[in-house]
Amino acid sequence: MRAENEVPHETRLGADGRPWPSFTEALVVWTRVALLSFGGPAGQIAVMHRIVVEEKRWLGEARFLHALNFCMLLPGPEAQQLAVYIGWLMHRTAGGLAAGLLFVFPGLIAIMILSLIYALYGDVSFVAAMFFGLKAAVLAIVLHAVVRIGTRALRNSAMITLACASFVAIFFFGAPFPAIILAAAMIGYFGGRAGVQAFQGGGGHDTTDGKPVADSETILGSESPDHGRSSAVISLRVCGTLLVLWLAPTAALLLLLGPDHVFSEIAVFFSKMAVVTFGGAYAVLAYVAQAAVDSFGWLKPGEMLDGLGMAETTPGPLIMVTQFVGFMGAFRDPGALSPLLAGVLGGLLTTWVTFTPCFLWIFLGAPYIERLRGNRALSSALSTITAAVVGVILNLAIWFALHVLFRKVGVYEGAGLRFASPDIASLDPVSAALTVAALLAVFRFKIGMITLLGVAAVLGLALHAAGMAVH
């Protein structure tokens, strides 16, 4: 058996007879995924699916959804954790670390630069203008992903019903994400144990050429890799190291600086957030904003929206907005440090305690989830989670669409309902036109993703120069 961190040799053949991708090739792929990961979780999952499933065929639809469903059960950003999972499948611990770090790195750099500009000048409107056209393209990619994943994963009326119920619950009633996923898992688990055919997993999705991407036709194949069956001692050793890397800095700050120092507050608060952030960034941003403004005084009212705008228009997880929060908190309470240095350290500390646990959850749980892939009841539970996830992704897509197309989006509350409601009069005609063009490019003309994003970015800059990109 290979050592845990040993990277498979380039000449190794995959299940489909193709050469196993080298670690260098994997780095290139994950860098590409990271740089194109706009549009929140839905857009990021869409990008990852298109590249690693449809283009590279590293893994098939069933395995991709199995990994995604597991990641949806975990606290933290599911798209980043999915990258860690797939990276681990392909190249063991080193692959998981590389995929996860690369997924975060572009956003880390972008948010840090924008935070510095914001702290010094208080205006990053040029960034929104730069990505004006890009948002329309990302929206088209997200909607395309919803359609593709939905039509492939919802194989019968039971799954369609679950997806619809999930969407209604989260969009119109604000139901907690964990409750939706838990309910779907319980329905699928007991349905699977009872032998209900509608809840049985399986079935591939179509690729761009209309042929199914079965696990057996990919490099990974349908069997678990050797390290998926590795000793629990190896997994615990890796997880123990990650646990120390996560908590040791927090403990050191508490001991050296005391609990009331801004760095200690940042480390403790965001370490707690890393454990309870089920459902991704949207599920906790309101709580983070309230705590940052009212409890700690790190932000002024309204600044959380500025930070969210940065995160929405740059690659990487939306939860990266927390780096902006940590930056501003330390910037405004620098102690003996210069404000800018304190801000940089505060932002990096926030990112460290936010994302280090993500690797821990995957490396701890993935080997066991891989071993259970053949369990009928578990497969049924994960299959029904897939249906619920389609509803959740649709919710995210609509949320994103409303904020792309309308200048003002409020919240309707009444008759037990609570949902995002746009001001129809605030419809941005330029954004709408760009979105329609992007949708035609994706659905009708099958324009490639990189080409679409490039053209959209150029159009956005051109419209801004002409004074038309005002949203």
C-alpha cells in the first residue's frame, strides 16, 4: 500500500485506462477552478462540476454527488470542502490540502487588497464596476448548473417533490438549512431501508455530448481508492495535526494577550463560527454582522454589505467576507501595532480559524463516507439530500439573480412568509440585457465558460466607461 501522502505516479492508469493526472496537472486544474469560482456556492459547484466531471472526467456523477451531499452536511463552505474531498480522492492528503488552499487563495488575496483600499480610502466602487458584466455571466452559469443538476438528479416524482419542498421551505419560510437536510436524510434513510425504489441512488448525468458520465468511465472509477480504505491511525494523525494547527493559535493568543484583546476575540469568535456555519455563508452572515457591529464594534452599520459586495465580486467562498470583518476589527483596534499591519494580521487570523477546520472535517470523515458508498440506506439518504440540495441551490441562484438584476431588494414578511422581494421599478435594464445575452450564449450557443466570462468582463468595463454600468 502507498504511503498516505505519496502522490500517484504519472504512469499509473485510471479505471478508464487513461493516465492518472500528475500532481502538477492537479495544481493547474485546481488553480483554474479557484480563479473561475464566482457566484457563491451554486456558481462554484457548477464550475467544479464542469471541469472535474465533464471536462477532465476524474470522477463520475454519482461520486460527485456523493461527495457533495456529505459536504452539505458539514459546517463551513461546502464548495471549498468539496474541492478538498475531490483533491483527497485524487492525490491523498497532499491533494486535498492543495485543492482546498488553492480554492481559498485567490479570494484571500483579493479581499485583502480590497480591505486595504477600503480602510485607506473607503471606496471600492471600481471593483463593482469591473465585475458588472461578469455577474451576468456568472448568473447564466449558475442557472445552467441548476437546470443540469436538477434534470439529472431528480429522476422521479418523489425526488422532484423533495426538491420543491426544500426550495419552498428555505425561500418562502426561511427554514433552517440543517433542518431541511436532516429531514431529507431521514426520509431517504428509512425509505431506503424499506426498499422504496424511488429513493434508491444511482443514475448518471448527461455531459455536454449527451452521454452519461458513469463512475466506471472515469479515472477514479467506481471503487474506493486505496487510501479510502487506509488505517484509521493515519486519518487520526492527520486530523490531530489539523486540530492543533486550528486551536493552538487561539489558545496562545488567549494566554498571551488575554480574552479582551481584539486578536483573541477574533480567534475565539470565528472558531465558534467554523463549528456552527451549516448552510454556508448566507446562513450566518446576518449573525456575524450583528455581532461585529453591536457586540464587538468592529464594523459600522452598513459596512457588512460593502464586505459582502467584495466577496460576491471576487473568486472564492462568500464566507471570505469574514476576512474583511477581521481586518476592520483589528484595523480599528491595533494596540501597539500600526493599523494596517494589525488589519492584515486580523484578516489572516480570521481566515485561518475559519478554513482550517474545513480540512479537519473532510480528512476525518471522508474515509468513512467512502467505505459506506455501497450501503443502501446511506445511499438513499444521500440521494434524497441531493434532491434537497437542488432546491437549496435554486434558492441561492434566485437570491443571486435578484441582486444582479435589481438595484433594490427588500424582504417581504407576512402571513407566515418571509422572502426576498425586489423593487420592480429598480430593475436594471443593462444588467437584464447582459443576463439575457449570457443565457442565450450558454443555453443556445453553448459558449465555453472562459470565453463567456472574458467577453462579459470586457463588456462590463466598456459599459462602465460609457457611463451605462451603474448597478
